[in-house]
Amino acid sequence: MLHRFLGILLSLSTVNLIPSVWVALGKSRKRAFQVPHTQKPNPIFEAYSYCNIPNHTEQAWEGHSPVDYKLLSVQVMIRHGDRYPLYSIPKTKRPAIDCTLSISRQPSHPLLNSFINHMGKGGQGHWKPPLGSVSRLPSHSACEIGELTQTGVVQHLYNGQLLHHAYKQHSLLPTDWSPRQVWVETTGRSRTLQSGLAFLYGFLPNFDWSKLNVHHQWSTLFCGSACDCPARNRYLEDEQRRQYQFRLANDNLDRTYTDMARTLGLPTRELRAANPIDSLLCHLCHGLSFPCVPSGNGGTGGCLTMAQFAVIQQQQLDDEVDRTRVGLYHKYATLAMYPYLNRTAAKMERVAKASRAGRKSRVGGEEVFTLSSAHDVTMAPLLSALGLEDARFPRFAARIVFELWKSPSVIQGQTKKRAREGDKSNVTDGDLFLRVLYNGEDVTFHTTFCHSHDHYMNQPLCPLENFLTFVRRDMFSIVNATSYKEACYRQSG
Ligand SMILES: *[C@@H]1O[C@H](CO)[C@@H](O)[C@H](O)[C@H]1NC(C)=O
Ligand SMILES: *[C@@H]1O[C@H](CO)[C@@H](O)[C@H](O)[C@H]1NC(C)=O
Ligand SMILES: *[C@@H]1O[C@H](CO)[C@@H](O)[C@H](O)[C@H]1NC(C)=O
Ligand SMILES: *[C@@H]1O[C@H](CO)[C@@H](O)[C@H](O)[C@H]1NC(C)=O
């Protein structure tokens, strides 16, 4: 697992994305939300937003388009929901969290009961090995390491339901959707698989096991058969060295670890290695007080404190800023996420071609919805590769959405001509557009490929062409190359 090495697992980003102001095109256009944050972020506030405690008031901009645009396809990447810690703090009691699902426990969701019942019939689904043997519901009364919690399930039931409503008016999926219209992929972890199922249960008009195929991605980078890339690994190693040096230089962090270790009666090194912030975040997200130990066990005894937590958390925020400044992570991320972006681009192009040809029954035209159920170590590099380096670190149940839209002029005026031209016509003829959303916020014009695009002029959305050119060539300029192969296999130095 990459995150063991990378250690960016829980870092959060400092700077809020500035929400793009929506141009008043449609009749019912709502106002874009808050003003950008300008103060220095509060580490405790950031931590709570990382928890993503489910509530009903979330604003989401998925499915918003200028009037008469047609939604052709949607590709979603999610991070798994709230989970039990991957690390435990030595000498302390593990947080007492029940991972069984129960509608009498909070947070709950109106769909939770039927979800639980439905998951019991999961044997009818089509599972690519080794997914068939992964449990489809969290089930331990004392959570296991990394297990999805009820909070995590509820987060994704909400996510799914939210997107269901966002796309309903666009008739993205019919009630009798076909297996080809829905592509689902996940890593082999139970928390990603279960998160994906909860999302789909909230999202699909009719959750039908017999139609569901679930594909396996063995790499957390979702790189399929194109994972080999020596240069990517070199950038990662360089980035880890930077991260290590940056940590060493922080005296306040050092003192804090020493204090904590003294309380617990541990060598400081052992405490650091136990990555205490992972467990502390879990306490915070679940409203549990931080662990305490009695004195006499080699330590002074006492409780770990919010002030100590804030120091570690602040260091993670500072690290994100340094990481962006140095740029090694961005290079790593570009190579890491190319295979996923290339697949995403190819899929959009197939959908676009099929739509152009006006033959709905073609394979490409049926690729309406894709769900990739992933990790922070997938989503963080994806954000970086897209140029969204100021985005917050992916919280639990974070989502990135790619929407492909077609403008009305073509739908009305040029369909016949294009149908005749069929596949020979240029896919990127200027009537296809992309929207990118992160946790419901439209971040399209913060991406590298649409940053300079003037969306106040004649085109309100980002041309698909920009994205295709970026993925196929321009994104490699950051590593002084023009293709993935060249970038990956060129000798260093
Ligand atoms: C709900 O979430 C939104 C943002 O996601 C936040 O601004 C708001 O304070 C939350 N409300 C409650 C009651 O937690
Ligand atoms: C990128 O996508 C194209 C299909 O559009 C495919 O032929 C090619 O093999 C992909 N390259 C990589 C490195 O994944
Ligand atoms: C399609 O458009 C792109 C960008 O404008 C151009 O580079 C390419 O040659 C065009 N292809 C065809 C077949 O017209
Ligand atoms: C970029 O690559 C080209 C050819 O591969 C090489 O000549 C040039 O020196 C490289 N530039 C940098 C800054 O590495």
C-alpha cells in the first residue's frame, strides 16, 4: 500500500477552492456559494470537515447546466466512507466503535434498513475475482482495522441519493438500465467495496443484483494494465525525502511527539511510527474523548490533548503547502493518474462518437455511468494531476465527478449532417463539454486544462477538446515529455 510509505494519509489542505461563480444562463440558476477563505485555516475545523459527519444541508452542483444541454455521461470517483483506524496507539485502549449496522444507531439513513436486507442477496451479483469473497457489509461489533463504519455507509447512501436526484431530471439512467450502462470498479478492500455498494444503492433507480458487474482494480492508482512506470516511483521517493526533511525541521512537532510519548511511556520513535493522528481523528469524528492512560506504566500518565492533535494536524496542513511549492508530488501524481485519466478520456470519446453517430445502441453510447470506489491515495493524486492542488485533502466519502455535456445547437441543427458523417467526423467539434466537480463544488475552471478558458465569453463550459489534449499530450509537459511512455522510461538525470 502506497500510503504506508507516502504518509500523506491524513493531511489536509490549507486553501479552500474558490467556488466558480455560475454564469446566469438558465432560468433557475442558483447563486454560487460562499466567499473564499482568506484566514489561516484552523486545524480543528479542518479535521471536522475531514470527518464529513452526515447532514442534510449539503449543497451540490452536480447536474447543473445551461438550459437544453444534454447530459451524455457521468464518471464518478469516490473515496470510501468513515472507517476504523488503520493504526493504533500503543498502550491505549482502541476506540470502542461498533461496526454492525443498525437503524437505531446514529447517524442513520431512511434507506439503511432496506440496504441491509438487500446486501444479504449479494450472491446474485457478478463479482470479478477476488471480490466475490469480500464481505458486502461491515459486521464486527468491535470494528476491525480499517473497517467501514455505519457512518461510512450512511455517507455514501447520501452521496448516491444526492446524485440520483441531481441526474434524475436529465434522465441519465432509465429505470430499466442495462448492465452495459453501469460500470463499477473497486479495490479489493472491504471498505471500498462496501462504500461503492452503499453509493449505488442510493444512486441507481432500481438496484438489481442480477445486472450488476463489479470489476476489480488491484492497484490503488486504478492503473489497470499500465501501472509500470519507473519514473513515477522515482518521483515518489524524492517526494518522500522532501516530506521527511520537512518533518524533521519542525521543532514544535518534535516536542509534541516527545510529550505524548512521555505521557504514554513509549519511545518517541515508536509513537511516531504508530501514526497517532489516524486514531485521534477517529476519536474526534466519533465524538470520543482522546485516550488516557494511568501513570506508572513507564509513563507519566494522563490524556492526549486537543492541543497536541492540533500541532500534528497543522504540520500536515503545512506539509501540503510545501508539497505544492516543491512540485515533486505533482509530477508523481501526473504519472500516477495518467492511466485512469486516459481511460476516462477514452470513454468520453466513445460516448461522444456514439452520440454523434446517433446510434444509441452502440457500445460506446451505453457507457452512461462509471463508479470507481477508491482511497485517499487515489483521489489526492487525481486532484493534483488535474491541477487542483489547492483543493482540500479528500475527506471521508469525498467525490470527484466528471460530467460530459452536449450543447443544444448540435442536438437541434446538425444531427442529420453528423449522423451521415458518422465516425469520420471529429469528435471534438466544439459541441461537447466537460464539468468537473469536487464534493459538489464546480471546480472545472480551476483545472489546468480549463484554467485559462474564458467561460464568461461565448462558451459557458469547458470544451471536451481541452481535456483530451491535456490528457494525451499537455499534462506531460510538467515532466518535460509528450507521452506517458516517454515520461516513464526516460533515464533520470
Ligand atoms: C452540514 O454541512 C455543511 C457543509 O457540508 C456545513 O456547512 C454545516 O455546518 C453542516 N451542518 C451541521 C448541522 O453540521
Ligand atoms: C490510452 O487510451 C488508449 C485508448 O484511447 C489506449 O489505446 C492506450 O493503450 C491507453 N494508454 C495507456 C498507457 O493506458
Ligand atoms: C480534430 O480536431 C483536432 C483539434 O482541433 C485536430 O488536431 C485533429 O486533426 C482533428 N481531426 C480530424 C479528423 O479532423
Ligand atoms: C527536456 O527534454 C529534452 C529532450 O528529451 C532535452 O533535450 C531537454 O534538455 C530537457 N529539458 C529539461 C529541462 O530537462
